[in-house]
Amino acid sequence: MRRARALVASARRIVVLTGAGVSAESGVPTFRGQGGLWKSFRPEELATPSAFARDPRLVWEWYAWRRGLVAECAPNPAHLALARLALSGPTPTTLVTQNVDGLHHRAARDVAGEGGDPSAAFPLEVHGAIHRDRCSGCGALSEAATEVDVASVRTLPRCSVCSALLRPDVVWFGEVLDPDVIGAAFHAAREADLCLVVGTSALVHPAASVPDATARSGGSVIEVNLEPTPLTGRAAVTLLGEAGSLVPALLA
Ligand code: BV8
Ligand code: ZN
């Protein structure tokens, strides 16, 4: 922790990459850990365009359930410490998240408070946002309808413009990421001399390569995780433990 805190203190520019582990202590299930989402489901059944084409009702049932879960969750001390780093820390910081739960945005608003400007702590959401709908036909975006009726295909939400089925505005496997968003993430990572990676299994690309961009331009990587990952070999420091306590301690 001492070495990690020294790296944070001497960093000129910081990029942060978070994964499901940063939201675990908020009660949002991770994908691959114990109790992970993919214990009870299989990614190719749900998080793919072909799954949606084959059985949009089943895919919507999974996302509606996750939306309900996330609505009950609140940012945890790790989200809040990262928002404080980005809003009032001494070092220019860019937050990048693979998560679609919107908890970093909520932490930014909590930390900025009434009348404050939270935008500097809004993350680049490289995999989209579960609470936003996108039209599967014309691409129109809308804030999610509160309740999605997943009783049958006929009751699924449809676009008011072109009447095609709406889908959650997230990036599925086999889909390309928004080039502006992932491009900004890699740009920030190249410019940074420190990449702080919190709670990702570092298995899903291209997001998992963001820390490499910092390392390739001579920067350092600090990893916070319960266990080693493919990134551990390239990290200057790996802090093993829960993000909710390690991240506030690291950034205090
Ligand atoms: C792309 C959004 C170009 C939806 C997600 C074959 C065919 C097609 C594609 C591929 C292929 N082989 C490889 C690929 C590329 C593929 C990929 O990387 N696959 C992997 C699995 C091998 N990537 C893509 O398809 C991407 N698009 O490449 O387009 C293309 C196009 C066509 C063909 C080829 C290439 C799109 C990827 C985006 C997929 N969408 N989610 C949704 O959320 O439903 S991915 C999903 O996994 C989430 O976004 C999540 O963020 C991401 C990564 O998971 P993690 O966040 O790391 O979560 P995980 O549970 O895995 O790990 C949690 C970690 O936290 C653990 O390490 C745990 O120890 C730790 N932890 C737990 N609790 C705590 C903690 N740490 C600290 N404290 C705690 N308390
Ligand atoms: Zn439409």
C-alpha cells in the first residue's frame, strides 16, 4: 500500500479502469465470481445480438431483472473515493468503466452535491448503460421505461419513431464498442502515467487492454482485486482485497 500510495502521489495524469468488482460491495452481482451472473446464465444465451434476435423476451427478462437489482443498489466507498479523486483530487483523472450499472454517475452526483458540477467524475462507459434504451431499428436513444413488461414479445418496449423493438443500450459480445468512447479511453490511458485497475477479471477485450496502453507509454499499473488476474504480471503493485476498503485507503 505504501508503494501504491507513492505512485498515486507522484502521478501527473491518472486513468482508472473499473469492472464489476467495484460494484460487488454495492450488491451488484459480478459476472464470473461466486454468485456471479454467469453461474446461472451463459453469456452466449443472453449478452449477444443473436440471442436477442432469437429470443428478445428472454434477453429482456434478464436485463429487466438486472435493472431492478441495480435500482436497489447504492455507490459504495470505492465509487465515492474515485469520484472524489476525479472531482477534487490534485491530479487530472479520467474514469473508464466496463460496468453498465451507472453507479459511478451516482457517486459523482453524491460527491459534487447540490449545485456542484459532477461531470469531471462521469466515467467513459465503454460497454454502455443498462438504464438507457436503444432502438434496435433506428438507433434512437431514450432513458429506460421504468417497468418493462416481459410477459411476451408483444408486451416488450417498442420505438415510438419506427416501432422496432427497443434493447438495452449496452455492448453485447460480438458487437463493436462506440469508437469515440473506447478511443477516448485509450487516449487517456496513453496520456496517463498511472492506470488504476479496480475489480476486473481483465478477460474482455478491447477494454482489458486499456492498462497496457499506459504501461506501453512508460506508465505504471496498480491493480485492486480479490485475486490475481492476467494483468497482475504487469502491475507495479497489486492490492489484494475488497475495493470498498482498499480504494479509499489508497486515495485518502
Ligand atoms: C468486440 C455489457 C469487435 C453487457 C459486456 C469470438 C467471437 C466474437 C468476439 C470475440 C471472440 N473472442 C474474443 C472476442 C472479443 C470479445 C471478448 O473479449 N470475449 C472474451 C470473453 C474472450 N469481446 C467482444 O465481443 C467485444 N466486442 O470485440 O468487437 C469484434 C466484433 C466481432 C468479432 C470479434 C471482435 C464486446 C465486449 C463487451 C461485452 N459486453 N457487458 C452486459 O453487461 O450485460 S462484457 C461484461 O464482462 C461486462 O461488461 C463486464 O464489465 C465485462 C468484464 O467483466 P468484469 O467487469 O471484469 O467482471 P467479472 O465478473 O469478470 O470480474 C469481476 C472481478 O472483480 C474479478 O476479478 C473479481 O475477483 C473482482 N472482485 C469481485 N469482488 C470484488 C472484486 N475486486 C475487488 N473488490 C471486490 N469486492
Ligand atoms: Zn426506432
